[in-house]
Amino acid sequence: MTENPHSETETQVTAGSEAETQIDDTSKSEILGDETAQKLAETEAKLAYLAAEFENYKRQTARRLDEERERTSRRVFESLLPVIDNFSLALRQANNSSDMESLKIGLNFIGQQLESTLTNSGLQPVETVGQKFDPTRHDALEELEIEGKEAGTVVEEAMRGYLFNGAVLRPAKVKVAK
């Protein structure tokens, strides 16, 4: 007579499945005891409550961040309104006047007003001419042979760079002595 080596294993697996079914059919209180089952139910309820609270917290935090971004943008735009008004006034005056000197003075004033407003909002220009070349703040366009200038010194600014709250927003495009 030949024995089937799988029959004993299959019987064990089937018996295990039957035991799991019996446990599922039996109430938790019979297996764990009434007190333990009650504690488990309370813990599950607390967990569900905490999960809901955390979801509410995430939504509230996202809403607060959006509101703060909007308030910040609004403050910047409100601070730019006088600059825009003065620029519009200068353009109207330019159409009605042939006095280029007063137009130049007005445009310089508007430029200073704009720079001041942006500086108050955290924007600062990157220092360039006369400074040692810094690849984190400067983007070299060209190296020039200039007598009397130390190699690696910025000699000309082609485009101004900016920092926002100390971090590089845009590097300055510069020409460097070699």
C-alpha cells in the first residue's frame, strides 16, 4: 500500500482553516472575556476618534497655510499699489511733457520706491561688482583680462541677482576678471 505524503499536510491545513472559522464564529467576549472585549472595543473607538481628529487637523492646517499665503500675497500687492500708481502717473506725464529731466527724476523715484517696497518684503539684490566671484550667488557669463583687477573678482554686472530672505532667488549674471 502506498502512502500519500500530502494527505497529512492537507489534513492539518484543513483543520487549521476550520479552527479559524470557529474562532470567527465565536464572539470576542467568549474568547477574550467580557472585560477584555470591552477594553478592545473602547480602544478601537478611541483609535477611530483619533484618526478622525487627525484628518480634521490636516484639513485645518492646509486651510490655514492657504489663508496665510493669501494674506502674504495681499500685503505684497498692497505695498506695490503706490508704485504702480506713480508709474501710471509718470507715463501720463511723459505723454504730455517734453521735459525729459523731470521724467527721468520721476522714473528714478519710482525705481527707488519699488526697490524699497521689495526690500521690505524680503527681496534683496545680490552684491556683485568688486566682490569675489561666488558660484552660489553669481553666474559667470565671461572672463575678462583686466589690468589691476585680481583674478576671480566681479568686474561687471550684466543682470542683477536677488536673494529672498537670505536664499538665492536668482543668481546675478556677471563678468569676472581672469
